[in-house]
Amino acid sequence: MSNSICVQCIEIFKTLETPEKESIIFLFKEKKYFKHELIFTPYEGFENIYMIYKGKVEIYQVSAEGKKVIIDVLEGGEMFSNFSLAYSEEVKVTDFAEAKKDSEIYIMSKEDFLDLISKYPKLSLSIIQKLSKALNEADSRIRDLALNNVTTRAINELLRFSKKHGIKIAEGTEINTRLTHEEFAEIIGTSRETATKVLNKLRQLSFINLSKDKHIIVNTEKIQEQI
């Protein structure tokens, strides 16, 4: 795989012209991660931008009680970092990143990335839009965890995933990534057993169904009619 392919597949770089893309391909370093391999922890001494070419990455935090809380699940074409693009350098990122299946990822140093933003102002707008969307999603999740019961949290998270990873089909919106019950439980802040009960309940209500390959199909129209 060439670095030029990586630049083409990352959403924020699509605003750049071809000569501009070609000028930055050498700033990337390719690395392959195996399933369950940690990409970074809060204790790393380096700061990078990570861009997924192939694979699946889980971003999570660990509470003071040792409970894992999934922040996001990312796939090909998406990016993440172990430093904050939204706040000052005093804010320490407390995320872990783990490959959920074998993944191919391109890495760029924080310094090179910030230089790119200065050199190509068009990138700044793309990043601001991405950050705004991510912060809105984070705020929505925090409000969900604080104010809503587990069923409402599950419904809201399924709607978020269907919007982000969904493919429209006749039966509704198919979430084009597999989530185990354990992963879903960690996203909505509950136990695996409770998550399974809630998903079964939503299936009985015809809010969701399963495809042949075990992807969740969300009946967004029926959900919106009922809530």
C-alpha cells in the first residue's frame, strides 16, 4: 500500500488538490496492528495523529473504579489522536486506543500535522468541522449517561451508529460494523447481561433486527414514531 492511497482515503485531506496531497505523503509512517493490540495509552511520551486505512479501532477510557467506557469505534478513512486538537496543551488526553481487528494505520507526528494546518488553511476548516461534530457527539453521550435510562441510551446510541456507519436498505439502516453485546454494554454504560436484555426488547418491538451476517438493522422510522 502506498502513502498516496492513505492520503486519498482520509476525509479531511479531500479538500486538498492533487499536488498538495502528493507533497505530504512522505510525512506518514505505516504501521500494522494486530487484533487487541494497543495503539496508545494515556502514558505515552509521544503525540501523533493516526489515520485508519483498513481495520477497526476502539477508543476508550477507564474509570477510577476500573470500568471500561467506550468513547468511539472507528473504521477505514477515519482519524484519531492521542493529543487534544480542541483544547490547550495543559489538557491531558486520557484515552486508550485498541485495534479491534488487524488494522493498517498511517501515523503522522503532532508537529508535522500542525505544520500542515499552518501551510494549508483549507485543512483547518475540515478539522474544525470534524471537532465540532465529535464534541457534539461527546456532549450527547455525557448527557445520555447522566440523564437517561439504559433503554433510551441504547436507542440513542443505535441511532448514532446508524448515522455514522449505516447503509440504507429496504428494512431500515444496517450498521455496517459488528458490535458484540459486551462492546455495546461498554458504550452505553451497563453490564453485558443488561445490554443483551435491552437489545432483545428492542428486537421484540421491531426497533431493530439482525442481518444474515449479524449486523444490526435499525428501523429508524419506527423508532422516531415512538419517541
